[in-house]
Amino acid sequence: MKHESHSPDQSLGQPAVVVDNVSKVFNAGGRQQVDALLDISLTVQPGEFVSLIGPSGCGKSTLLRLIADLLSVSSGSLVVNGKPAAQARLDQDYGMAFQQAGLFDWRNVAKNIELPLEIRGWDQAKRRERSAEMLELVKLSEFASHMPWQLSGGMQQRVAIARALAAHPPLLLMDEPFGALDEMTREHMQAELLSICASTSTTVIFVTHSIPEAVYLSDRVVVMSPRPGRITATIDVNLGGNRNDDTREASEFYGKITEVREALRGIEHVGGARGIEDR
């Protein structure tokens, strides 16, 4: 599923993200000290789709926020697009999408997508042009003048993804963006996301609690332990580049689900996946 073409910044052979021996402690030295992450090392290549999965409280979202420089590391280092994470944030080298779409109710769909472009100082004509491009990409062109409350949850999420990608960032950070959706809408949004990322050559780091979702979307699934979060396994997912409904019925898909589940349980892979509860 790796994307064939990359932006100029991604064609220099450098990784998109390098997490080097990172730890995160909250309230260090206090009575309520929380050791959230311990010695995390992870390299993500340009155009790669990597999912983070693990039990609640293992630090998946914390790691995502460290990469985004929304939190500071306690030790170790982070490099994003060849820069310190803080500089990548200032340069707006990434977009973010969360479980809640976070759209502004007083701005219509097009204006919501234009917001990061306004912040960057784009002129009105270019903002409108890019917003129209992104709406076409997420198949919502006819809803440009609608208000967010007039859209379904899945449509709102597509707008949020379009907004995150509007400035064509090389990196997209996603924290359970489909967690609140029903199963059919969730599967549709997964397919839409893969199509969008293939069109834009975007690197994605994706947090999820769903094993099938992680397997369906990813080039690699990174398994994390209970707190303090550590990376306990990294599982390559080789399901081809054109994933669809048939992919979800393939024996290889179920095999990878089993492999991830057993990594989460801390046991070795022992066989087939038919009949598992997350099917």
C-alpha cells in the first residue's frame, strides 16, 4: 500500500518521522507521577501508513501528541520531516484529525476547510480553489455551502480530513477519527481515507483500538504495552495496494488480525483467525 509518488520534501531519502528512545513522564517527582511512555523508538518512512494499537492508557495518543509537539518529551528526541518536532509544528508540516470532527458550526463546509489556509495567509482566491479541490477529493463538492450540523457524522469526518489535508502536509496524524461512527460508515471512511492518502502521497500515523481497522489500513501495525507504554511488536501487513471489501474476506486479512491480537496478548502466533470476535 505504500504510495508511489512523494512530495519534494519526501524524495530526499529521509524518514518522515524518527522517534528515538523517547520517554514521557507526567508530574515527574510528584505523588501523582505517571510514567506514560518508556524508551519508544520508531521510524516511519514517507508514504507509509502506520497504526498504533494497544490497551487503553498505553500512551498511543500521548505518542501522537509528542510527534505533533503538543506535548514535550521527558527524554529522547523526535524528528519530523527532517526537523525537530517543534520546528515541524511551526512550519505546519502535519495535519491532525481526531475522533470528533471539531468543525466550527458558524462556518460552512468550504470555510471550515479554508481555515488552516487562512492561518497560513493564503489569499481568498487560492483558498477557494484549494477548498474546492479537497471537497472533490472527499466527494462532497455539492455540500460546500452546507453548515456542519446539516451533515452526517461520516460526512463531517470527511470534511475534517479534507481540512487536515488542505495545505497538503506531508504527514497526517489521526487519533481514532472513526471511533464514534457506526460500522458501515466506519468501513466506508476507511476506504475513503486510503483513497485520499494514495492520491496525496501522505504519510499517516493512526491511533486505533480496533484490530481489524489497523490491519485493513496499515503498512505496519505497532503494538504497545500497558503503561508505561513500550513498543512490544511491529507487524508488517502485506495485503496489497488496492484494498476493498474482498480484502476483508481474505484469509491473509484474518491471519494478520490473529497475529496482532496474539501480539497484544503477549503470545506467539498459533494459527488461523476465522471465528474471532472482531471479525
